[in-house]
Amino acid sequence: MQELDLLISALMENLASRLGSLFPRSETRDRAIRYIKGLFSQCERKNGWHLAE
């Protein structure tokens, strides 16, 4: 399981670096990455309101 976590972490870092140029402001870039992580999470209901909490 730890290997899977490391793989997912590496993939998210890769995605963040690829998306970085699309978001010039660091706050917007961080928010977009957190939103994507929320979409991949184990959260039961995945909409913008629940991910924001």
C-alpha cells in the first residue's frame, strides 16, 4: 500500500508541474491541485460544495 501511495504522490506532483504554467497565480494553482486531489479522494459525494469543505 505504501508503494501505491508513493506512486500516486509522484503522479500528482507530475500533474501539478504540468498544470503549473496554466495558472500564473500560486493561489489558483494550489486550489486547482487540491480540487483534483479531492476528485480522486475516497469522499462519498464529490461536488464542488463538499470538496470545498
